[in-house]
Amino acid sequence: MSDRVKTNRRLRRAGLLTALASLPAMATVMFTGGSAAAHGAPMDPGSRTYLCWKYSLDSTGAVNPTNPACQAALDKGGPNAFYNWFSVLQSNGGGRTEGFIPDGQLCSGAATVNDFSGFDLPHADWPYTSVTAGDTYEFTYNPWAHHPGTFHQYVTEDGWDPTQPLTWDDIEDEPFHSETDPPYRGSVGNAESEYYWESQLPSDKSGRHIIYTVWERSDSQETFYSCADVDFNGGNGEVTVPGVTDAEAERSEEAAAAFEERNAPQVSGALGTQHEHGAHAGHGSHGTLSPVVAAVVRAAGGLLPG
């Protein structure tokens, strides 16, 4: 059994692709509606929520992890957090960190809109991305909707233990990089859309760490929090998912791609319309969408009529 999965552009597709893949089997539990807002999460290095989601899909589109950490997260919080992997947020966060997000809840952002508490669980087997200390790395972050703001990137202190709850004392005091209003490629609703920027990884790290990202929007108080597990082992973006074979990963990818091909044009068009009206604009008409596609659009912005 191989635990190594090479990251590439196709495997880093955004949440629209992966969300669509599972909708036939899970549409009734997938989304809870939600307010009109941006959503997003790191894609490379991938966040816990994204990588667990990405590599837990079975052939029916259901969440069925073989990775033990992802299974523990499923047991703790249920599948809805997987389907909403892009929604680890506080609507009134205002960029706040220590003193606002409690110790032991950093990876879930203490979010209440979905139960992400399973992703706070200490575990040695979280999926992780291999990187090289001191390298210049291209980071990508998928948004459901484009908004201005700053991405603050922190790293754990030397000696951090992944089998213990993550606390603020485990996070270095200052970000190793902050990026304001990075460039954006792709269009709204496109699975390839992403913010991207380059920054230098910390040069004095080795072994397992977490890159902790805080996306602070400048047009609202909404703030996103995420944990991306990495290993400073000389790698270049390779993803390791303990318990997941290459064949299983490929099957999940193929299922997602096939469903995207059938449904993404409707979603892209609907999201494009909502983006033209603004993130908090009136509902308007999006034409006739299937219930499955409408669920994705609601999750992306909540602008369709109920």
C-alpha cells in the first residue's frame, strides 16, 4: 500500500469540483444554506479539512475515510464538516486570533456554523504536504467568491507535538508572511480559481509542523482559520495521506472530475451572476437549476431564493 500521493494541478482543484462529486449521494446532508459570504481554504499546502475531504470520497461520493485522522474527524463531527471544508470561519472574527479562538480549537476556528471540532483532534496521521525549509513556495487558496483582505501565515514552534492539542503557545508570535490582496486566477464558480502568491518558507524548520493561515477580509469582519500539516523533509509539494492508496486517490479524483463536467457550467453561470450583483446583493433570477446544483450555489453564497 502506498501512502504517497503526488500533488498536481488536477489534484488541487477547488471545492466546487470536490463538492459536486459527492452531491448525488449526500445532497440532503451536505449544506445548511448559510449567509451570503465568501468561503475558502488553503489548497497548497492543503488544509486538514480540504485534504480529508479530497481523499475520503468513495465511488458513490460519500465520505468514507481510510485515513485514521480523517476517520476520527468524521466520528467526532459527522460528514457535514467535510462537505463544507471551505467554511472554517468566524463571521465577527475581525482578524482576531489569540484570546478570541480558544486553545485546542485553532484548526476548527471555534466555528459554529458547522461542527469542525474533529479537525482539532490531536493525531499523528493527518494528511500532510512535504516542503523544504527556506524554499520559495507558491501558496494557493481557493475562494468561493472574490474579496479583498490579508492572508497571515504562521508556523508552529520547534518541538510542536502533533499528538497534543494545538494551542497558541505552539504558534510562533509573528507570521512568517502576510499577503494582502494577492492576484487571482480563474472565474467565479470555476474549480480552478484561486488566489496565489509566493513566499519564503521558514529556513530553520525540520520535521512535522502546521502552517496556520488567517484570512482577514478587509470588507467585512469575516475571518477564516485553517491548519495545513506540513513536513519540512526536503519535499516539493508532495502530499502524503496515510491509509490512502494511489488508486483510491485517483478514483476520488475521477469521480469529482466526471461530476464537475456534467454540472459545473450551471454552477459557474449562477455564481457569475451572483458575483455581478455583489456578495450581499438581492437574489434575482438564476434560471432553472437542479436541486443539486442549487445546493452548491447556496453554499457558495446563499443568494438563491429558498
